[in-house]
Amino acid sequence: MSTVWVSLGERSYPIGFAALNEAPGVALADLLRQRWQGTQSLVVADEHTEALVTGVLQQIDLQPLEVQILPAGESSKSLLMAERLYRALARHAADRQTLVIAVGGGVIGDLAGFVAATYNRGLPLLMVPTSLLAMVDSAVGGKVGINLPEGKNLVGAFYQPRLVWIDVQHLHSLPQREFCSGLAEVVKYGVILDADFFAWLEAHQAAILAREPAVLRPLIERCCRLKAQVVEQDEWERTGLRVILNYGHTFAHAFECVAGYGTWTHGEAVAVGMHCAARLAVRLGLIDEALVQRQAQLLSALGLPLQVDPAWSAEAVLQAMRTDKKNLAGRLRFVLPTRLGEVRLVDQVPESDVRAVLATS
């Protein structure tokens, strides 16, 4: 397969994959022509992905109105950077057919997507994810947004792109820390939805870390397909199904907030968050210790951390958790595993149990 579809009626869109020696692909220009007939575009990238912009534009034979190169890192997911992009669009009198092209990882995709969702009440969006985390998670599904000092992704929208286009070759230049960061979200899919995929990851650890394209391509396609299945059933996060994608994230977002955005990568925070969530599930009697250890072994083998920073106070972490979007009437709620390949949202988790997990992690 060279295309995975996210089927959402009139908002449906393809996730296209560039060709590899080991697998066929699709041309970005061909897919884009099917999805957008405009002529104007704004490109958004950061200091790490600026070098990729020329290649992307050559493939679609398009001269953009402007290329905005932003500082790399989580701090760019801000109101200040959103305003910078809004004003760039305004300078060029962008209309509702002006395409926003996001070339980068999760930060660039979330920020550019939020600007596309809100400028002129909606502009077409092309996602070109260049990090593993963005390819398997943030570029797919339509969640876009920015951070506030009080919490991560507190300002955002559900806004589907016209097209997501993935070139696995972009991963070869990714720093090792960033590559491993994306693997946390990959492991997440195995825990929440697909025990067979989890076992496949265990069996292919060496090839994954070696970034073998013949392994990365099916890995990414499987993650995209799993996320598409969830989004198709609960696009707006109303039935409770889509919330399972937040496994480990209640802890993770709190860790990122307390540490200061950018201190940990998102994937590092998710890995530790998943470990804490699994240990919380043991404490609540949902799973046994064997699943905790199996998950921990895979995360560790893939270069991801498991330990909470001892410098953080439990109260500071809990305070950050109290702003989590899954909370209801002030009650903490967590996505927790019930067995490998299955999780559920657990309501009214006592803060004492969360404190206990943090104290021993």
C-alpha cells in the first residue's frame, strides 16, 4: 500500500507515502492536484527542517508567497508565533484557497495547522511530517493547537488536512534522541490497540533502531492505519473512543509543563507517562506486574526513559494534571491498560494513588 485513507465523509483525506526501493509510492504533486486547485501557498518550517523545504517545493513545482522559518522547539507552539504566521498571511492578502504547507515535526504541524484552522475561518492544509512522532501521530487526525504557560495544547481545534505526505527518507537525518522520541507513540499503539503489533515491535527492535526503511515503512503505515480507525469512529472526541490515544499523556503533559517545555521531548515524557500509567493500573488492580515489565523492557530497549525526575514535587505535577482536558468536574481521569492491546478511561482516580506512583517512579 502507498496510501492510507482517513475516511471522514467530505473531510476524508489520504496519507501518501513516497516510493522506496523496497516499496512503491505515490507522487506528492499528483496527490496534491487531486486535493487542491489553488495557486498560492505559505510554507512553515523550522531551523531543523528548512533544508527540506526546497525539495518539497520542487516536487510540487510551486513558488510560495513566503517561507516562514521558525525557531525549533516546543516554545514555538505559542500565541506569539501564531500571530507571526497570521500577519504573514495578511501581508499577502491570503484568501481561502491559500494553502498552508507544514514541513516539520509535531510543533510545526500543530502550530501551522492551528493557523490554517483559524485564519479566514479555515485554509487548506498540507502536512509534510519530517519526524517519526509526527508521521505516526500528530500529523494524522486533525488535532492542532498551541500551548499556554498553564498547560500544553490548551488552545486548539479539530481541523483535518487536505493531505498528509510521508517520506521515510526524512528520518535518516533525524537526531537519535528525536527518532527515539517518536518510538514512544509507536509503542503506545501496540499497548492500546494491537497486541500483535506490540509483539512485532519486540521482534524488530534492532532493525527499527537501525532505521531500516523496509521496517520503518510498514511500522509507520500500521500506526497511521490504527489512528485512522480511531479517528473515523470518534473524530470530535465525543464518544470516548478517541481518548484512548492519550494513553500516558496525562502524566506526560504534566511532566512537560513542570520541567519547562523543551526540557524533555514529547516522546520522552510519553514514555515515562506510559510507565507511570501502567504502574497506576497495577495499583488499581487492572493489570498485573508482568505487563508493566514487558512495556518497560520495550521502551527501554528503544532508547526511552522510564523514571520521573526526582526534583519535581508531586504537588506541582498534580497541579499541572488538574488542567488536563480529560478531567471532568475537577476529577482526575486516566487512560489505563486492562490487558495488552486494550485500555479504558478510568474515572475518579484518587490523588493519593497518583502521588504514590510518582513517589516510586
